[in-house]
Amino acid sequence: MPTAAAKSTVTTDDDSQSRSIAAVERAMDVLLYFGRSGHPDLGVTEIATALGLTKAAVHRILTALRSRDLITVDPVTRRYALGHAAVSLGRAYLARTDLRAMAAPELRQLAEATGETATLSLRRGDTRLYVDQVVPDQELRMEVTLGIPYPLHAGGSSKAFLAFLPDSEVDAYLDRHPLQPLTDKTVTDPAKLRKELAAIRKRGYATSLGERQAGAASIAAPVFDHDGHVVAVLSVAGPAARFKPEQSGNAQELMAAAARISEQLGYVAA
């Protein structure tokens, strides 16, 4: 039978372990807050207020994180930012990121929710190509060919890439490429295309009615990485006679899926 002293020792050890775990959790909360705050640097008071901690506790945590180069401090402003060790962790995560694997569950969910084909596209220079798709169990359905390059001005997925590039890149693309039509619906007037790209940026998604393939309709939304660069596009497409890109729910489902993938890549919406 354990003595009273033994019981006290067990209780003390358990309490110590609980306090240690709580301290680690608070440190993780502080570190993660730097990632989601949207600010390049933070002050002790900002962190304490946001996380409901005392300034003394935050200062102790920051000191510990600085000792492992996870956090750095500006000696003049006394504001803190992520250190090179934290950046290395992020790079290690991104290096093993497989966009196809990451997007696969979202494609399945989109196809199930809309009853249409869901696709993932990547950019390759001045072109983009389908790299994955989930096709619904419908007699009449859209099915794309993977790996075929398409120009960035024709179709929903292509325009979703072009619209979210910097203006200088859009200008360079238009200088390099005459807007050749793929169908009689393809936008071939640069001024009209620029106006449409501005509208796409404002609403967050692109649509197409037969611009790349006659009889097809699609809606597409960009996926952003941690630097805010568009790295992929999700799309839902179907026969134009049945699929109405902007009908209730389609845009919301698509943009939510794209946002979830962007978040996994470290993107923080402004």
C-alpha cells in the first residue's frame, strides 16, 4: 500500500507534467498566431490581447522561441517576427506538398455536390493543363483530357489563372500571344478580355460558356500559395444545356473548396 508521501510524489509529478504540457500548448498558440495574424511582425501586447495571456507570459514564451530561432526580434522597435527556423519548417512542408493529393478530396466533394465534373489545373508557362478530374456517374457528362496544354485566355480555368496574375504578366502574355480562337465563343479582343479579367478578380471566380470547347460550361476558382501567387485552379464543368455555372450554390461550393486548399498552402486572405 503506497504511503502518503508516495501519493504526494505522484500527484506532484502529474501536476508538473500538466503544467509542462500547458506551457508547450501556449508556446504553440503564440507561434501559430504569427502565421495567421496576417502581419509581418507583432508586439507583446498584441499577442497577449489576442490570445488572452499576460504580457509576462508572452514575453517568456517569445524568449524561449527566440532561443530556437523560431522567432526574431527587432532591437529598435521591439517587435517580433518569424525566425529562419520557422521558415525552414514551412519550406519543408511545402517541399513535400502534392497538390493533386491535397485537392483530391475537394474534387470528389465538388463532383458529388454539383453532379458535374470537377477538375484541377496547373500552369505551365503561358499555358495551363488539366492534371486531375473526378467525373460524375451521369450518362451525359464532361470529361477532359489530362496533360494537354491550353492557352491562358480561353475557358474558365485558363482565365482564372490569367486574372490573378500581376498586371505586368498579363501585359507580357498579351504582347507575346495573339488571342487565337478555340471556338466561336473565345474572347479574342484584348480590351474585352482585360475587362473580363477585372470582373473575375472582383468576384473571385471565372466562368465560360463554350469558350474552350463548344457545348461546355464551366466555373473556375484560383488556389493561392503562402505568397499569394495563384498555383492551381479548381473547376466544375458540364454540358451547357444542363450546367449553369453561376446557379445557386456552385460558386460558393467551388470557392470554399479552393479556399481550403489555399489555407493548407499557407495562404492568409487579406
